[in-house]
Amino acid sequence: MTLSFETTHEYYIKDPAMFYCQEHNCLCVTQDYEDTLRVTGVSDQAIIKFVNGLIKHHPELAASFEEVKQVDTKTTRNKKAQSPIKSVA
């Protein structure tokens, strides 16, 4: 049987920014983007699972999310540009 070392580290970061860094495959927590706590091995799927758990177990948080509105990207028909110079017939 292999023994594993278990430990807990607690940090306080005032007004943290959190983001997923795909390049490092980690969750980053930072206050000023200089000193950063990186938790490696956290996949983007783990982040999605975490957010889904927040929404499921804390509906008040889900209600506070702003709905993202998609911009209508209809294409316009290309009209032939009319020259300001009249042609002579």
C-alpha cells in the first residue's frame, strides 16, 4: 500500500480574478496578475463541472448571471456601387 501525504494550504486573496489557463492546464487565481496561484491538473471539463454544481446547488447564483445576448449577424446583400459620375451614352 502506498502512503500519500495530505495537506491543506489556505491563502487569502483580496478581490481575486480567476481564470482557466489552457497553456498550463490549470486554474489561476490572482489579484494583480503578478502574484498568481496556479492549481495544475485542473481541466476545462473540471471547471465546467464546478460551474454546473454551483448553478445546481445555489440557484441564487444562477439567477445573478447575466444572459448573454447573441448579436444577429445577418449578411447584407452586396449592392452594386453607383458611381457619382454619370456615364455618357
